[in-house]
Amino acid sequence: MSSLSDPPPIPTPSNTSDTSDASDSVEDASSRMEYLKSRGVEIETVEDRQALSSSSSSSPASVPEILKQLSCASCASSGGCSFAFVPVDSSRPIRQVHLPGSGGIGNADLLPDFVRPYFADGRGVDAGLMRDQAAKHFAAGALQGLDPTNLSASSMDKVAALGSVETFPLVRPAASNGYTGVYVYLDEVGLLKKLAANPRASRLAAACGYDPAPNFYGDVFVGRCQTKPSLRNVDFVVGEDTSLDAEWMKRAVRENVEWQVEMNSLTGRTGELQPLKDGEG
């Protein structure tokens, strides 16, 4: 999901009063934050970090075992929600996996922390490829403010060893979809590990209007989040939701364009009608 550390102001009618107080300012800031969160823009607060820290310490880090042992029958009876595992090997089926009940912790997407151990696979990054990618991103201005001398294969290997998850939006939350977004969760350094491209994940993105579709490298997961009344993970069902003629995909192109137009108006950007191809990472 997109991340904004300082949410832009939402246009509001002019206030003819010359006076304002601290409580009005706090209320306006809170309203702006809730507006952006409901549309899938991730804004991390101190409370969110504390909740994630608590949940990650109690959530099981056992996705590899889940892939081996979990059945759909046990998914339905244990609480939590379902999501999809999409192997890079197209000869292997897309499988239903399960996020256990969150213990009442809300207002957070728990999937990145839950699947993180799956991507801690012991593979190192390719030093030459990392330098090529860094040079490309610096030349494009995508890494402004960062010191390229701090980028090294050893530092990236440390990141890879811990597991690093990138979240890519297939469709953004909107009123027309009940404020539910669908996201791909992938290995953030999959390209640098020289993992193979995942064609089924790219086909999902193409069906949602990404043209050209991004490349996703290695195995990925696909899940759904609802942002209203609070941010929480909800079911994404293999078969019903992974079919290329699923109802949510039929609406995705229009909803993604509407979301981008709305964000452009808030941030002052023009000409962007689909997000950057984050999945190339």
C-alpha cells in the first residue's frame, strides 16, 4: 500500500471565521488521516507501530508449515481469514492459506509480518544486479536523499536474511467495493535474488488494468484488506477470487483510475493514471 508520512490537505470549503482553536486543528488532522486511510493510503502512527509490534510478537511465523499442512476445512473453523499462495511454478496449483485470528488487534494489515518468514529463504542478492538496479533508480531520481555508498551486497543480504515484504495494490479501496483493497505480497528483493518471474501474478495485475503489467519475482501471496470501519484483513478465496473473470477484477480498472485521479487532485500531480510498477523490485 502507498505510504505517506505527511498526509496532504483535503480541499474543504473556505472558512469565513478568522478564529480557530487547537481542537479544530486536531479534528481536521484526524479527519484527513481517516480519509486517506479509508482509501488504502498507509499512514503509520505511534499507536499503529505499537499494535504491529505486539501482534508480530504473538502471531505465528509458520507460513512454510501452513503451506504443507493447512486444509480449507481447518481454515473455516479456526477464525482469522483466508488468502492465496501463488507459486512461481505455474505447474503447481494456487493454494488457499490462512491468517490465524488476530486476537482482537485491528487497524493493521497483519499479512506482511505473517508471511515475512517465508521470504527469509537464505538466498543472497546478486551484487552486480544490485549495482545495476541502484544505478538505474538513482539516474531516475527514485532514490534521492540516499547515499549510494551505503548500498552493499552484504547489507542487502542482511535484509534478505530477515525476510522483506513488498505490498503491491491490485485494486484500491473505494466506496464501490466496500472499501476493500486486494494486494500482492512479494519478496521485496526477489529480483536481486534472481528469482524467476511469476506469470500468474502478472496476469492478475494485467486484469486489473496495469499496462504493461509489472513483473513479480518468486512465489507471492494475494490477500484482501478492508479499510472501513477499521483496517483489517478479510477473506480472499482461491477459485472465486483468483479467476480472471472475478467480479472484483471486472471493477478494478475503473476503481484504480478513479482512485488515482482522486489522489492526483489531493497531491497536485497530473497525468498519472496507474501506480508505479513497484512489483519490479
